[in-house]
Amino acid sequence: MAKGNANQKVNEWLRGRNGSDEISVFCLILALLFLIVNIFVKSIFFTVLAVALIGYSAFRMFSRNLEARENENAVFCEFLGPVRPWLRNPARAAAEAREYKHFKCPECGKRMRVPRGKGKIRIRCRECGNKFEARS
Ligand SMILES: [Zn+2]
């Protein structure tokens, strides 16, 4: 069988499935951590946890119930807050953290970012108009 044909089969099989999302990436990272811990601890508990997490992650990636998975992931992303970009694209998140500083509006809690290295600046919240000073 030609390689192109095999790829096509895989693509067809993946079509209409959820694919990787924040929850599945998070589960895989957690599973990896448990497996690393288990090298030292050697406990069935960590093995079972890691296998369960990998299983759940695979279930999400291959799930055809896109709406349910999307809703679950949205709730999870809300919960993650500023950690989210680190799961999505760690390299970009690191570059972003070098270039920008993130603030939370003391009035309404809206998150915003300003370029780093501008000294003490006045920030105006785009959400509620509140002004506050911060060091960038
Ligand atoms: Zn605000």
C-alpha cells in the first residue's frame, strides 16, 4: 500500500473527531509527570492514574461528540486563565512573557497586557475605564 493512501485513511478516520485540546494536552502532561514521579516512587497508584489520564486524553481526541467536548474545554479554559497559552503553545507563551507584562484590572478583573520595559505607566482599563499605575 502506498504511503499517501495510508495518510488519507488516517485523515478520513480523524475527520469529525475532536482532536487535541487544552484538556487532553493537560492530561498528557499530568500523566507524564506521574510516570516520572513513579520512577522514584514505584507505586501502582501513579501507574493507574497515568494510564487513566492517557485513556481520557485519547477518548477526548477521538471523540465524535464535538459539542460536548467543546463545552467541557471552554469550562476548563475559563478555569485555566493565564496558564492557557502555556498549554496551547509553550514557545509562543514564553516569547509573549518576555515581551509583555500582564495586569489585571483592580476594578473589574479584566486581564490586559502592556509592552515591558516602559517604566512606570498609567494603564486605562478598556473594559470599565478604570485607571491605575503599574511598573511595566
Ligand atoms: Zn476594569
